[in-house]
Amino acid sequence: MEEHPLSESSNTWDTVVEECESIADDYRERGWRVVVATPGDVVPVPQPGDSTVDHVGLDIVVGDDVYAELESAVEGASFDEYEAFRAVTGGLVYLTLVVRATDDEVAVCLPVYYRLAETERMFSLVDDGETMKTKVHPLDPEQGVEFVHDDPEPLLPPDREAE
């Protein structure tokens, strides 16, 4: 069985989760509706060997309870902005991703990680002009909420050309 990518991580993951919680608190103090969706797993897609491409970007699995809260929060909201704070260490990209529906005052805070070793197809398709998306879903991949990133650069390693 493959080891979870965070099993040997430093405190970086804990820091990312704490940053998401802190950012969420800031939005809540301003009266926004906020969901923090901490993932159980994150996979860059498409994966090597995938025969079909459902979307290009990040596939994030969250618990059913978190997903229900997320689905309720995003219903009817128009997400128009995002920002990502990133760090790269030990073959992992860590992101504090905040997606906003500014007119609706809804924010989704996603602590995210992904393995650089699994990104070749995703990077290639993004470089070819494919739109990057983040799909958040429960264990059932038929459900899900997608966030579109017209500018994918904040989600990618800053020095990925050197990888």
C-alpha cells in the first residue's frame, strides 16, 4: 500500500491548515460565510495512464459532512476571485487556496497539497492552454463542486521549469 504523502511531512502541512483557519476567521469577522474544507486526499489530474480527461487540475476528496457544508455555501454563489499562497518542499506543493464569491461574501478556504511526481500530464495540459480547475468532492466522485482558475500560475510551483 502506498504511503500517504504527508506521513513524513514536516510541520509545513500543519502550518498550511493553521493559515487556512486564520484566513477563514478574518473573513468571518467581516461577516462572510466561510467553509474550510481540509482534504483527505489531493490528486493532480489527469494522472499518468488516465485514458480519459474529466478535468485538468486538482481533485480533492473531503468528508461527507464537510462536503455538505461546502455544497450549501456555494449554492447560487458566483465565484470570481481566488488567491493561493504556496510552498514547495520534499517533493510536495503546499497551498493555502482561498476561492471567493465577492458579491455574495462567500469564501472557501482549502488547505491543499499535491505530489510533484504526479504532475507531468497536468502541467503539460495547462501549458497547452487547458483551463485548470479544482474539484472538491466527497468519496463519490460523481458529486462535486468545481472552481475554475483562469490563471493557474498561483497554484503551480514557482520554479516548476527547473523541476
